[in-house]
Amino acid sequence: MADPATYRPAPGSIPESPGVYRFRDEHGRVIYVGKAKNLRSRLNSYFADFSSLHPRTQTMVQTAARVDWTVVATEVEALQLEYSWIKEFDPRFNVRYRDDKSYPYLAVTLNEEFPRVMVMRGAKRKGVRYFGPYSHAWAIRETVDQLLRVFPVRTCSAGVFKRQHQLDRPCLLGYIGKCSAPCVGRVSPEEHRLLAEDFCDFMAGNTSRFIKRLERDMREAAASQEYERAARLRDDIRALERALEKQAVVLPDSTDCDMIAFAEDELEAAVQVFYVRGGRIRGQRGWVVDKVEEVTTGDLVENFLIQIYSESESVPREVLVPALPPDEDAMAELLSEQRGGPVRLRVPRRGDKKALLETVARNAHEALKQHKTRRASDLTTRSRALQEIQDALELDEAPLRIECYDVSNLQGTNVVASMVVFEDGLARKSEYRRFTIKAVEGQDDVRSIHEVITRRFRRYLAESEKTGELDQLGDPHEAVAGGSGGSSPQNDTEAVAGGSGGSSPQNDTEAVAGGSGGSSPRNDTEEGAHQPIDPETGRPRKFAYPPNLVIVDGGPPQVAAAQRALDELGIDDIAVCGIAKRLEELWLPGEDDPVVLPRNSEGMFLVQRVRDEAHRFAITFHRQRRSKSMTVSELDSVPGLGPARRAALLKHFGSLKRLKEATPEQVAEVPGIGMRSAESIVAALHGGTVPAREHAGTGDGEHRGRRA
């Protein structure tokens, strides 16, 4: 690693003009290309305060051995030169978009004497008109099959075309009217090219003029009693209409735009594009990008526009994006030059375009999710990730079982925590647990982590003691009794397959990942084979397995709290680390410096995925509890008043305030509410006591629905 101070340019030597700069390594290879409105200000930021740089940027400036720059006249020239250099040098630290799969296009080879309609993949060729991309090749072929009735353009390969020309006999498509048979001279090259151009116009969205022309010809044929020709034209119109039906109408007919949306995390981003032409979605495409440097959504948009549109001939009039690029005007000018007409960059705020962009964003989130799932499901990748974590943390064995803990609260209220489990690099949702923090008041993540770790491993010691599995863990009685925070195992139950995470009769529940938080045990095929059974209850023992590695979401204070909890319980064979979200650093107990995994490593990917899953699960549980607490009203404390009658009261009076102002006689007017119940409701709402007779009376039916 080089010291950035050794190659820092001399003070005053960097111009204040716009330009493009290149960082090179010791071998002269370009490792990063960037642009700036003010080269001096931008480059000085790399050398001013090394500790303030993002870890990825620190790695870049330490890898580099020198920097050079080129001054340009305008920001547009800077954008163009930046793209040219990125394409030429392929720098390792620049954002690079890659297709998540190969997309098929509908192509018309206008560069040939007899243009051909075909399905194409891969790099685009000069002189070929492209439409799409499409999700599936069969969708293209169905559309083309309908259109060939009206636009009988050649679809055969060069070899077939040459053979039929030599035989002086058209192929089958020529006999059934789906090819104009230019191979045998039925049409001239000029007539065939006109057919191909009409085909392109229809695919580009200029559909109405063709249908109107066919309808006019059909009426004229019918008027002149050419009924066979009129019927053929009628079938052609229906074919065009069926082809249009396959493309969803989402915006007005005059709308031509590309809609771009991103889904991103700290390491990767997925981008989806919907191509809208003539108000219809003509194609869709997706990319996945590694975020090699710290970038905002606007930076991602700028990089994407440069890389995707710089060589494209199909730049639309309007590009809708989730965030505007930093140099909006320069980017719009660059795209306008590429298109040969004005191009508008815009973030939709309301209406149909905003709704469609949200749909594109959902597709991007799904694409990122699928990408991560494919990456996580690969056995070789998972093995490499576990090995990298073992080496980085200097563990005795690979962390085949990882547990991660996260605390969630809102300004110190409804404090909860989550525990997620990954075995062999895959989530084990049947063993997820969630905790309600009891011994900590307010917002104190450190003490909350201590409580959760204590309670979880106290349960582990208790369940292991029942089956005599406590070897090398010290005195089990001391372990169970030791520690601080949390309640004893008898009062601390973790209910299996819990619903909303409410309290059980035994004081405390840590519900499994049922409901909205994850899959239930019934969906986990390994659950019966892996969870040991308690011989006393016949139910699965929920904390019987110890992890190889405990990860807490946080830095040194949270890690120290987790390690202290394990020490107090006498457990010394479980590794602990913490992950700091902002810089993706791993902190070990008692260490002054963090462990930094390579940002593109499979180990970092797995740790981040585990942390994100713990955060998601904690947030889900926290929202459930918060929404439940917000729906509690003063009526809940009235004896004998069930949900139906509470709803009837609020519906009748409109609000709790108006109900408080009502007299018992007015309350008794509500159907199902008798006078005694009305008196108890009014007394409860005004802080009074409910007479004993109102609890025991059976009276006139006003106690229906009363809880025991």
C-alpha cells in the first residue's frame, strides 16, 4: 500500500478548471477515472484528511501511485471523456454495470439489401434497428408472427435466402403469404425495404396510420364487391390489434420515455429500465452493479446514463429517474447531442408516471433480491464466505452456525430485539427469535444487547442441563444463576410459532418467525430433524444449539456488552463480533482496530446479509408492537366491554372525546349497551370505580361478551 502523501501533486499545480483525472497504480494501470467541475478542489479532497475518507476510497488512494488529469472546456466534454476512459481502461474502482442476464431484441437488418427481421442477443451492430429488449424470445416471435401478415418481410437466414434464390422457388413462408419472397423477385429491393421501414414504424409506435389505412382499403374493397380482399384486410387489422394487445397501454399515446429505478444497499445496486414508446411498454431490461466506491443514487443515475446511452441510437425525449444526477444540465446536453434533439431528465412527483416508476422500482428490488438469493444459494460461494470469515476473525473452525442480534426502538419506546440464525450460510427462519426488552428503560442499545444475550444463553444453559450436555461450560448452577438483566428461565418463555409477539401467561414471549416476520416452522423441511425435543414437554427445545459466532449490530460498546454477558454465564467457546453499519467494519472484543473484510468478498456479503436480516426482523416486530400499543384505548379497561361493543360505541359517538362527554342515558342508547354497562363505562372514563355488583350481575343481557 502506498502513502498518498508520496504522490500528492504540489500545491497550486492543479488547475481550477473542469476536467477528468486518472489514478494509476505502481504499474501504470488506471484504477480510477473521475470528473470534476473544479479539479483542484476535487483532487485535494483525496489528500486532505485520510481518516475522513470512505474505506473504499482509502483503499483506492493507497493502491494508487500517481494521479494525472486532463483539462476540458465544458462539463459535457468532461462527461464524454470520462466515459471514453472508463470504456478504454476498465478501472477496477469505478462503478461498472453488468447485465444480470442476456436479453433478446427484435432486430431489423436495415444495413442489408433485403432487410431481415430476426431475434438478436449480445452486442448491437451498426445499421441494425433494434426494438426491446424483451423478457422472453417467444414473446417476440408471437408478435412477429402476427405482423408478418401485414408486413411480409424476409425472416430467413442468408443461407436459406441464397438456396431458395438458386432453386428459384420461395420457401414455405412465401407460399402462405408471410414473406414477400424477394429471393425469387416477387418484389423489388425498393419495395421490400419499404415493407421493412413500415414494420419498423409500427414497432416504434406509429400504429394508428396503418390500421386506418387498412380499414379504408377494406371499406373500398367491400364497396367494389371484392369481398375476398376485404376479408383478408379485415384479418390483417385483427392481426395488428392482437399484436398491440400484447403491449400494455400505460401512458398517453404520445409518450416516449425510459423509466429508470434503482434498488441498492451498501455493496450492490440493481437497476431496471422500462422502455415506453407510444404510451406502451415496449421492453424491459435490468443490470446489477458493484458499488466499488461510495456513491449516491444521483451518482448511480449519472454513471448509468453515461454508460448505457453514450453509444445508443435510441435515446428517448424524456428519461424519468428516481434522483437527478449532480450535473443535470450537462447530462441533458450530452443526451440531446446523442439523440439529435432535446432530452429531458425528470423525477416524476405525481400521476401515472410516478405510479409506473414505482412499479419499475419494485422490479428493481425483486431483481436485487433474486441476485442475492442466487449468490447465497451457491454451495461453493457459501463455503468460501465461511472460510473468509474464519480467517479474518481467526476462528478455530468455520462459523457453520451464526446468530445475529439487533435492537429496535423508537425514541426509547417499545424496545425489542431480534435473533436470526444462519446455518451453512443459509437462513434458518424456523429458529428466528424475537425479544421484548424488559430490564432496560429508554434507549440503551448496550444494556439491551447485554440483556438479550444473557437471556438467550441462560436458556441454552438451562436446556442443556436437562439433557446433561453441559461439558466444558463450568458449573451449570452458577451459570444459570449468574449474570444480570433478564428473568429466570422459568419466567422467560420463548413461544414457538407465535403470532403477533404478545405476552404469554408466563410473563414473556420471544415468538418464532411466524406471521409477517418470516417463514413458520411448517415451511422449514429441516425443522423436525434439527430441533431437539424436550423429553418433559415433547416440544422442540428452542435454544439447545449454541452458535459458532455471535454477531451484534453495532460497534465496540455493543460487542463488549455481548462478551460481558457470555463471560458472566461462564461461556468461553463462542466467538463474538460486531458490525458497524456505516463503514461495514467488524469489531472484536477488546480490540482497538476493526477487521475490514474486502468489500467485494463473499465473507462481507454474508455478514452484511445476516445483519440486514436481523435488522429487518427486529423492525417488523417493533412495528407490530408499536401498532398494537397505539390502538389501546381507555375503553379497554372497562370490564365486560368486548371489541364489538367498543366499536359500536366509537361508531355511535364518533370519537372517544364525545363519548366522555355523554351521560349514562346517552350511552345506553347504543344497541347492546344496558344501563348498568353505561354507568360502568362513564365511571371508567372519568376515573371512577366500578361497583362490585356490576361485575357479578347477570341482569338484562348487558354483559354479553364479558371476559372472565
